[in-house]
Amino acid sequence: MTEAPSLTMFGAAWCIDCRRTKKQLDELGVAYEYIDLEADPAAADVAREISGRTSIPVVVYPDSTHHVEPSNADVEEKLRELALI
């Protein structure tokens, strides 16, 4: 049985920061739902409502906090805080 995604990431293939964060999550083996804003443009409104900004990626954690354009260190620190890694 696969574990349900513990976090959600809004991003797009053309976004360098999105690719970096996605690679980091993959390498850490963290389950996440990836929402491709190119494939689902309406999801951009959802990401903007969450973050209050138009910047991506937006990473939403299980505790309902989020990061916008996080550094790898920011993501890793939060994942450790939540005991996801």
C-alpha cells in the first residue's frame, strides 16, 4: 500500500526553482502531490490563494503551513520538523 502524499507542490516545468524542489523531494523519498500549473491553469488561482503571491513553487505541508520559492535548506528543515525525513 502506497502512503498518501503528505504534501502538495504547485509548480511548472519551465520553473527552475520548481524543478529543483521537485528533484529534492524525489531524492528524499517524500510522498507528495505535484500539481502542474501548465496542465491545470486553474490551480494557479489555488496556489495564489494559499500563498498570497504569484511566485512558484508553492509547497504546502501537512500542518497547513507553506513555503513559496523555498530554498533546499528551508524544505529540508521543515520536513525534519514534521518528521517526514
